Amino acid sequence: MGPSEFRPVYHPAGHDHELRGALQDLRTGRWLSMRNLLESTPDWSSWTRRTQVLATVAAGSDAVAAWLTEEPRSVAATVMHARVVVERAVRAHREKHARAQELWQEAWEGCRSAAHASPADPVPWVCLLALSQLDERQRLDEHRMLPPGPMLFPGPWGLLAEADKRDPFNREAYHRMLQFVYARQAGGTLSEAVNFVQWAASSAPDGSPLHVLPLYVRVERYRREHGNEKALDLHWVTEDGERDSRRALQIWFARTDPASQSLLDLNHLAHALWGSLQFADAAPVFRALGPYYTSIPWAYRTRTPDGPAGAQDVFLRARGRCLAAEGEPGRRPHS
């Protein structure tokens, strides 16, 4: 297949083919593959990612409820129940649904039940962090704890600490914390987000996906400033932009197995390297994506951000430019 014939696809399972099969069964209301997959999941990172993806599909059905009825003592079913009710509460809040408060209460209780059933599991605490962004005015004490360092904001630091204790530098936990920053009515400023992601990345070990977090804030700033409407876009070609993308490339991408990583993280890194004109460096990231892509962040570089076709076109142009640069004489990736 030539470059012009390549058409990327989006699939929430990405390179995780076992998860793909479980999702396919789940869409038809069958939960046995989900149970078997979770029983064989080897680590907290994969467990967090798989339960999150499964919940986005399971939230639209009663499959998890059926599983829990059939196996009421199943820890995995209890955790998945928490995932599902949190997903429903977040959606109801976003859509301003009349039952939003009721669903929030149900979700909070589900998280507490899961934390009790699986005390070593980070996911119930990640779920509570997801719920924290619904408390925009920070009415609950646990959502306005003093921060662990200067230049940070009051927030659900105790919840993050509980997730961290069980799975240090859990990717979703820190992304949920970033979403909390954006949701805060008392602030939610981009400077707070910048301070948070720099703080998180500064202590993360080599190979941690937290080194990609600064690229998400850069995309959010671009989105808020409607950067896609600028005739001359210099947003990405800055010393900071180049440094953040190069750091993520060297400290995260080069020191991990890309096939096991988040598609969103890989897309953000490819996008940042392309945007900062580091084309040859971006080529291995595009190759690591294989046939997959995500519409975000590419959609923000189009004049129709809601159109998936526009996002795909931007992705294909960027991919083609970067793969071509890899073979250009005198162009070598940064070491």
C-alpha cells in the first residue's frame, strides 16, 4: 500500500487485540470475555487502561450489572461497576441531565465499595478523581486540600496520593487531575495547568507517560486561543514547544514499548514534533502508531474541529511529511 492509499483507523483498543475482542463481545451484551480479560491482566497500568476503555462501552448497557448479579463476590465486577457508574455520572454532568446529582451520588458510593473490595487497586481512587471535576466549586473538603508544593492549587491531592500509593505515576490519575484543573470555577487557568504538568513530569521516572503531559496543555492553550484561525501559526515553533516535545521523545517514547502505550499520547507526541518542525524525529512515532490514530489533537488544526475527516486529512499530511523527512539526506533524529 502506497502512502497515498494509507487510511488510518480509530479503535479504542488500539494495539491491544485481546481488549478488542472483549469490546466486540461487550457491544452485544456479553460479559464473559471482559471477565476473562481482566482476570489475565498483568499489571496496574494495563488494568487501569482496560477498565477505562471497557467502561466507555459498558456504560451504555447492563452487561456489568448482569455480571455482578451472576458473580456478586467478583472484585473485578465490583471495580467495573464503579467504572460504569462514574462514566454515566460524568456524561450526565456534561449533558446537564436532570439525574446528574443522583448519578454522582451513586458513582461516589460505587467508588467507595470498589475501594473496600480491592484495597490495593488504584482504579477506585482514579474514579474518585474523575468525579472531582464535577465539583466545580470545590464544595467537598477532599477536593480542596492544600497542594504538595508551591505554585500549585488546592484540589483533590489526597485522592491523587491514594492512587499514587497503589500505582506510582498512574497515567489516568494525573490526566484526571489535569481535567480537574480545567473544570475549577475558582481558577482553572492555563498557568495552573502548566505548573501542574511541569511538577508531575519533573518527578516522573524515565519511560513514564507523564512526560507527555506538557504537550496536552500546549494543545489546550492552542484550542482556547482558536489558533487554527491564525494565518501564521507560530504557536508550536517555540523554544518551549521544541523542548517539551523532544523531552517526551527521549525520556518517554525512546524508553518504552510504544505498542503498549496510549494512542492519545502517541498522537500528541507525533503532533508536537510535526508542529515544531522536527519532522525526522516524528517519523518513528508515526510508524509506532501503525494503522491507528486519534482525531484529537489533529482536529484542532482544521477549520472544522468537529469533522473527523478534516482531522484525518491533517494527520495524513503530517505523517507523509515526516516519513519523507526520515529519508532526506542530512536529516537525522536527535539522539
